[in-house]
Amino acid sequence: MIGAKLGFLPVNKEDMEYLGWDEVDFVYVSGDAYVDHSSFAHAVISRVLTANGYRVGIIPQPDKDDTEAYKVLGRPRLGFLVGAGNMDSMVNHYTAAKKRRSKDLFSPGGKMGLRPDRATIFYCNKIREAYGKIPIIIGGIEASLRRFAHYDYWGDNVRRSILIDSRADILSYGMGEKSVVAIADSLAAGRDIKEIRNVEGTCYITNDISGIEHKAVICPSFEEVKENKKSYALATKLQFKEQDPIIGKILIQKHQDRFLVQNPPQKPLSTEELDYVYELPYTRRWHPCYDKDGGIPAFDEVRFSLISSRGCYGMCNFCSLNFHQGRFIQSRSHESILREAMMLTSLPDFKGYIHDVGGPTANFRNPSCSKQAKSGACRDRRCLYPSACSQLYVDHSDYTELLRKLRNLDGVKKVFVRSGLRYDYLIYDKDETFFYELLKHHVSGQLKVAPEHISEDVLKYMGKPGRKVYDKFSDKFYEINKKIGKEQYLVPYLMSSHPGSTLQSAIELAQYLKKHKLNPEQVQDFYPTPGTISTCMFYTGIDPETMKEVYVPKTFEEKSMQRALLQCANPKNRDLVKKALIKAGRTDLIGFSPECLIKPEVRKNDKSKNSGRKNGISKNKGRAKSRSK
């Protein structure tokens, strides 16, 4: 199959011959299967380079055991680009309990095992085996979030910067369109890759910092953060303060006798630039070589969705967006999004439903305030936590108008909003027009939101708004649904075992769920992924913002108990819930009153004829009746 005939970038020599190319400028080695769509990093970066006049080939998921697999496109003229995929390869492969996942949604047919663990490092080492000294630029979410010395949950240790471990030359962090073109232009102009030191949004390794030390922020070294947890927390604090493209400074972290240098982030894309990126000539499908496997499951999630924005100033501590996309909101124009929507309506398998219109946070379409664009985001103040900043710009009118235009397009039956919605930002808007139109036109029975917890002690460490904010949103949600005559429900995302969460915190949440007759089918255990403040807390037991100690649930037993408490209606969890309540000194919640989380056990040899009736106990093995789902 010659994919180039269908508009795909070359993946083999046959494609190159069809295009009349004798060599490529860059080879992009990707941990994901090749999907030519704007939701996939390898497609975006490759298309951006192609649009700038470079010849780019892609090697998706090369054979892990065969060095020749990295030679299928020949030696690139300028260098290799390496990305592990749309997810960190370890997150892709393992659950929060460190169990191997059964499926890889970014691989053909969902097959697991087509990419290696720590894919960025593995691929770079294979490229060195194949070609020796050749420029290698790493990027994507895995490289971006591991750019400094970092705690690695799967190895339970502090690892060096991935730039050192991979032996690559430059690390492009963040979204990378501007930085990768700047690197390409420098290489094309004949500069040695070791001389490319001034590109925003990149990291490099050097032996000499004498020319930049005076204008940089020096982080505790790799050796210090590996040996001292306070130093690790301090490094995290310093790193997060310098991730602003307007006011961010150079960051330096020593690794033995070398220095990792992070240049300030690349400048945000303008609306025109973002439109340009998303309207490049993507084929909008997986490569035909995957047809026999049934395609790429992850593509189904985005196939009929529209990306409207980038960035998020919500700054949840467990989220890596601030460290990757940044706090600055970048939005596409209505015209660009409408053109893409009209193109969707022309596809033969489009059924009239646009599955999503959004981004990291769907209802963020504008910068957080007028100051941010000129002076950068505040170093020591968050936009939404612990309460909304007085300068916060709250307005849904642009997003409301965009959704109106989309749902009025010919061929569009329904437009859904499934990206994360900031419910706190929503209720801060005194104009309820968007809230009404959202529930009337863009929700299908259920709206998923992420309060994550209701304990103030836990929410504080999550960087999430307090319980009263969620309750106010919930009340307004059901009030509006009643007014418009719809029966729709909130589905809250919940997280157990986050730093700061004790058994008492989990019990508090369990009581809240029971009171509101909520029985979550899924609960996410906190997952200590690279590049988050919460992961720093998990490893160090220190909140890097205050440098004070924080409780961290780490044992398998306590994590299991906290998770079980949030699903206490499940009979399988009864023993764990009972154990947790006894350990927390809350046996008052074992009983028959409405406030109790579980009922007492009735032994099989208890022959009392009346005990079952009086206490409402099921005769089925003496087990308490579970609440209906």
C-alpha cells in the first residue's frame, strides 16, 4: 500500500519514490500508530514542517528488536524527531496500581506491546545504534514532562532529565510548532545542533553556563533532589514559577558536571497561527496499513470532534497541562472551526453528530485577564483558586455564539460538549445564557464534571474549588433542567488517595455520595505522573507551594480502603469498608440508619426469625442489600 497516493507522508521507500524524493529532511519516530489528524502530535509537527518546505517521513512504532527498522527511510538530511506518543509510554502501559494494561488505544486494533517502555529513551538509543552521530530532537508529552530531574513512579526513584538519559541533542517542550521550525531552519542553514541554544521552548545540555547564569534561575541539582526531598520540592516550586512565555526566566539544573538548560516557553500561537496549524492538509484518518487490524481505537474519540482552544489556567495540581500547554488560552477563530465542521459534514461516515467542541477546558476561550497577554500570568496567584481572582475575565458569549453557529450548519443534527467544563467558571458568569443553552442543546442525558473530592483538606492540595462551589453548580444544574423540562444528570469524576486525603477524608466523601444518592461506577486512584505538583507531594510528602508537610496515602491497603469507601454500595467492597471504618474509629457508620455506609453482618448461624425483618437484612447469605445503580 502506497499511502503517499492518498496524501499521507511517506513511511517507506515506496512512498518516497512515488513522491520523487531521494531523501527526507527529517524522520519522525513515533510511539503511536500513524494517524494523520490534528489530535496526534506526530501528524501536527510533521505537517507544520512540511508546510515550511521540509520533507518529513514517519516511522510509526518501529520493531523494538530490529535496528534496521529505523533505516526504512534512509538517513535523513537534517535529523530525527522522536516522540513517545500522545501519552507517556509508562502511563500508556500501566495502571495507577502498576498493573499492565490489556490494550493500547493508540496502536492498531488496540494491541498492547507495539511500543517499548520509556519509548523516547529506547528509540533514541536505537537511532544512535543505526546512525551514530546524527541530530536527534525529542518532544511530545513524555519528553516535555520529564525535562528536569523527576520522580518516576514506576521505578520509585528520581531519574535524570530525559534529555540526558536519551542522549538526544535538543528537547522541544510544550506544543512545539514554533520551536521545531526554528530548529529546522537553523539546521538547514548549516548550524551544528550543539550551537542551537537560543530557541524558546527548548532544553539543551551544556558544560558552560557562564554566559547565562546571571539571568537564570538555578534549581537544586539532580544530585540534591535525588538525596533530599526538600530540595526536590524547592526545585518543583521554582520550575512551576518560570513556565510563563512572557515573564518566564531561563532555568538551570546541574546534573553531575553538566547543566540542563531550559529556555523560556515558546510564545503562544496567535489565532491566525492556530487556525493555520489546524487547517493543514491532514487526511483525517489512520494510515491504510492499519485497515486489516480494524484501525486505531483512539481515533474514534476524536474523529468527529473539533479542537477550539489550547491551554488552561485552572492549574489543578494533579494535572500536567500547566507544565505542557501552559496557562495562556489560545483560541481558533469561528471561521476556521466552521470550515472544519463543514468538511466533517461532507465525510461519508458522518451521521450528523459533532462529538465535542473544546480543548483542555471547553469553556475557556479567552485569556484569564487583560494583564496576562501583556505582563504574563501571576507567579504567586492562581486565577481560580482558592477563589476567583478579582481580575478574572468571565464571559461565555464567544463560546455560546460558536456553538450556535455549529448547530445551525446544514447536515449537523447535534453538537455535544464533552471536553472538561470548569463548573466554577461557569457559575461565576452572571449571564446564564450559556448554561441554559448548554443543557438545552449540547448535553445528552449526562454531563461529566470533575469535582474530584468534597473534603476541603483534600481540595486544598488538589488546587480545586471548595465543596460549596460544586454544590452551587449542582443546584443550578438541576434547577435549569427543571425549567427547560429535561431530566439530565451530573456524573462527577472522583479521585481517591490524592496527597492530603486521609481515611477520614474518604469517609467524608463517602457520606456525601450516600446523602446525594450517588453511586460512582468508576473511581480514579491518584496516579503520580511526571510533571505535576501532586506527584511532587506524593514523593516528598511536602507541598512545594508552602514547603509544609502533607499526609500521603501510599500503602496498597490504605489506597484500597479509600477507593472502596467511594464505592461502598458495591457488596465486593464491604470488608474493606468495614476495615476502614474500624481503623478510622467510625464504627458509628456501621448500622441501619440512613447515614450508615454499611449494615452489620448477620451470621449464618443466627437463627433469630425476626432479626432479618426488623433490620432489613436480605436472606441472601445474610448480606445487606446493595443500593440500586
